Amino acid sequence: MGLTMGERRSLVRENASRYQKASKKEKRNILDEFVHSTGYHRTYASYLLSHHRKRVVVARKTTIVGDIRKRVRKKPEPVYGAEVVEAPKRIWGILDLICGK
């Protein structure tokens, strides 16, 4: 049986500051130990250790401190405005609602 999520989070907290300050050779050793103990994939483990407690810009005025428990999802802003979208709809209506079939 593996580690619980709480135990994995505590391992991230303990190793993250050491990983962020280490040289490249030391990071490799820290990452090897961390992957062996948690069972995470190597790329995901390096992402967790390098981004823990760092500031992340979400929007122009919003920054958050990176935490492994928080996941921020942002809806994409629309590329075109309503007036631009309306023009192809009108043309589609004029052409009797044709489609790819």
C-alpha cells in the first residue's frame, strides 16, 4: 500500500525548498529519492517541487502563491466579439443554412 495524500503533501513541503535551492546534480538526487518514495512520475514530481510556494500570475491584477492543493482553471476569453460573430451567422442564414454534408 502506498502513501496517503497527506503524507505525499508533507513530503513535497519538506523537499521543495531544498530542491529549489539545489544545484543540478543535487536536484537529480533529490528527485530520485522523491520519485521512489511517492511513486509519482518524474516530470510531475519535478513540477511539484519546483513550483511549490511560488507566485503565479492568474490575471493582470491577481497573483496567487502556488500550492499543490490548489488548481486554478481559467475560462478562455473569447477571441471575437459579438458583432464579428454575427456577420458569419447572417451569411449562413442567407445561404439557407448550408452545412458540410
